[in-house]
Amino acid sequence: MAARISPRLIQLTYEAVLKSYWRKNALRSFLRSSHVSESFVSSWASDESKRELLDRLFPKLQASDKGKALIFQMARYLSEQTTFPDLRNWEDSDIKIQEAHKAVTELKRYLKAQDEEIKTEREKRDFKERARKEKEEIKRFKTDKIKLQTSLESMLTKVGTQKGGYEFETWFYELLDFCEIQNKRPYKTNGRQIDGSLTIEGTTYLVELKFTKNQSDATDIDSLKAKVDKMADNTMGIMVSMSGYSSVAINDASGSKSTLIILDASHLYLFLAGVMSFRDIVSRVRRHASQTGEAYLPTNKFGS
């Protein structure tokens, strides 16, 4: 069974696990039912994300024939899924379920093709050669930090354009998904266009994204404030402006009762460089706003 494991199958199994289970308890149950050792499941730290846990698990399993056989069995279990109970009752359940269906369908298609290809020794040799080539091509998974950074940098020539704005919006939610931050993509409410939302540490932030050549100004701040004021308590606003902010905008966003925090390109690159998680960056700025009333904290003052 271990001989049927390829880098491509491992990647597809990894993605199917990641997309099929959102809650930690549901993922724990799946791992136990797949005969992952209890000692490993119990080692899951409270501050460790699903992705970080799986990044520890899969290399460990690949180190032995028994572990490879377990990956293969996990792939079979996942490919048999037709419903995704753990993905229900989220604001973006439709998107989560759609992505899970896609991951499982790709895995199922690959397993079917693999079953057909290993019927003869010649097909087995061909399969191994293709797997070798795929291993050379697969350097990182689709949504890793390097690809996120490359994608952002490729957009910089489009700053100030409508197309660039749409691409930045898509990119930002790919970042949130990579970080496993609960989010909702752009929507309309009471006739107002909302760029989406994200939730961190129990606080939901309305998102406002600016991919303009000019700095965001007081008008942009006022617009986001008006949207936040329409929402329930414990709702805040988070603006991400690639070109930064005017001094007037920063002053208007700040104040003893401010409901906003504002980020710029330097905060994104702090995450992409691996210095801090995006969740911790938002929490750091939020803490600063609570302590000082200032909605903006430059990254060079994070240590203060």
C-alpha cells in the first residue's frame, strides 16, 4: 500500500483534510478514527492552528511505511465523503462546502486514476515517473507565503486601477484563509457595500480595502465609521490601505471611542516576512488602540 503513495496524493490528502474540517474537535475525531496515535493528537497545543498541526503530522507519517499506509487510508476515507457536517452553520458555509467538495473531488479523481494506472507493471513504472516529476514541481502548497508574496508584488503595477483593486480583494481573503481566520467575503447590507469581514478573538471587523495610488484620507475613514456605526456592539472596522494614510486620516480614525484600526503595506509585509502572524498583528494594533486611542501603530514601533 505504501508504494502507492506519491507527493501528489499526499498534497491532495492534506488539502482535503484541511478543507473538510474547520473545528478542531471535528478534526481530532477524524484523526483518531484514522488511527493517528493518541499521543500525537493530544500534543495539539491550544495556540496551534490546524495547518500547523498537519504540517507536523504529514512529514512524520511519510517517514515510515506504516505512516504512508495511514495517509493512503485517510485518502480513501476522505474521498468517500458526500456531506460536510462540520462546515455547516458558518456565515460562509456555502464557500467552505464548495471548496471542500472541490478538494475531495480532486482527491477522488486522482485515486481513481491511480487505481487504473497500477494495473500493470508498465503502468506502475509510468506512475512512479510522473510522481517523481510532480515532486520536483511541488515546492510549496498553493497558498503558502511565498506565493502570497509573489502574487502581491505582481499586483503592484496595478495600484490605482479597478482591476488591481479586485485582485487585491481576492488576495486579501486568500491571506485570511491561509491564516485560518474566520471571514466573510464582500457583501451588501442596507444598500451599503461592505468589503467583507473578519473575526479575531471574538471581535468582528468590517473590512475596508484600499489599493489606490494616493494615501487614504479622512473621507475614507468617515465612510468606514458610518458602516461600523450601523452594526451591533463589539463590531469594529479594519482598513488596509496599500499607500498608507494622510495625517488627517490617522487623527480622524483615532480617539477615545474609536472603533477602527488601520493597517498599511508594512503590516502585510511583516506577516509575509514571517515575523508575526497576521492574527497577532491585528491584535497588537487593537491592543495599542485600546491603550492609547490611536488607531494606527507603525510596524517600527511594535516593540515599544
